[in-house]
Amino acid sequence: MTVTKSDVRRRQAGLPPEFARLPMRMVRAATAADVYAHPRAELARLTDLGLLHRVATGFYVAVPDDQVGTDWIPLLEGAAAGIAVAAYGRDDAVVMGVSAARLHGVIPRALATAVVAVPKRHDPIRLADRQALVRFVVRDTARLDAERIDTELGAVLVTTAEQTVLDLVKRPGLGDAEGEVWPTVEQLYRRCDQGVSSEIAEAQKMRTMLTRLQARLREKC
């Protein structure tokens, strides 16, 4: 295999080990300030070398080793999760709504909006590498029924099928993909444990949502 000058430069430059260990491989400009005396210049240099990928203002992803030198960009849901985890921590960011449905594999097409539950208000973030937006929804993340799902950037908390279904019925327009919501709900509902759905609905005062969903499904039968 031919080794190019670019390959040699990448090996010589390398990513700081601190970056490689960050949750979801997400590097913040503030994190770089703990490593470099001149963080902006170093982030720009590592991005030019293809070792970092800039997803949004102040947020960079450490490119997987096997993707360095390619046109790789992270999937929207993984990028959104990484941004939220970097801002709030691994246990206080939960992918929800249509984005959770994407990670559960029931919405095949790529979306232009990602939705993440967080404990405090955060303005939407527009991504720098595509026409897409990350929306943050303030929720008590500790009360959400969630599970960890692997993404290309690492494992992240995602609402369970039961929680996702109820969230979609309650706010079908959240995520700018309302046309996808009902087919998605129908698919996910088949996976749901009805007892768990009832418990979540009761605990989160979403009994009306569950009743509405069940009535609509009965009408279709």
C-alpha cells in the first residue's frame, strides 16, 4: 500500500488521547481549551487533516480511524445525540420522538430535524455540515423510559418503543415529520408491552394519549 505525505502528516499530528475518550467522540471547543494553548487553530488544523469533522459551531466529531480520508459524516441522530451528551452529560440527554423512531429502525428515510430531551432549555442548533436542525425539548429525563442504543458514535439513551409511541401521539408535529408519525406509531405499537405502556401513561399523565391511540387503532381494525 502506498503511503502518502497526507498519511504521514495524519500519523504525526494525531488526535489527543483525551479527544478519543470523549463520550460519543464529540469534541467541544471548550474541551480543546483544556488541551491546547491555541484551541481554535488546533481544531482547524485537525479538521483540515480529516481527523476532526465539524458538525456545528463549537462541536467537532473525532472521525473514526477507518473513515479518515473519506467523505464521512455522522448520521443526524448520532450527531444530535453527541451534541446533547457533550452539553448535558451521558445520562441527561435522551433521543426522543421521530429521532428515537429512526434509531428503532421504523423510519427509513433521513430526516432534517433531530429531537433530543434535555433537562434545561437550549436553543436549537443548526448543523454546519448539512441542512439540518437539532431541537432540544425540556423534560425530566430521569423519568423517561429509555434504553441505550448503539450508534456509530457510541451508545446513547433513546426512549423505548412504549415511550416513543406516547410522545409521538402527544406531539406529532415535533421534528417536522408529521407525515411519518402515524405509520411509525403503528409499527412501533406492535412491539410495545401493553402493561409498560399503561404504566408510563399513568406515571407521566399521558393516559389520554394512550386512549386516543387505542381508539384510533380500533377504528382501523
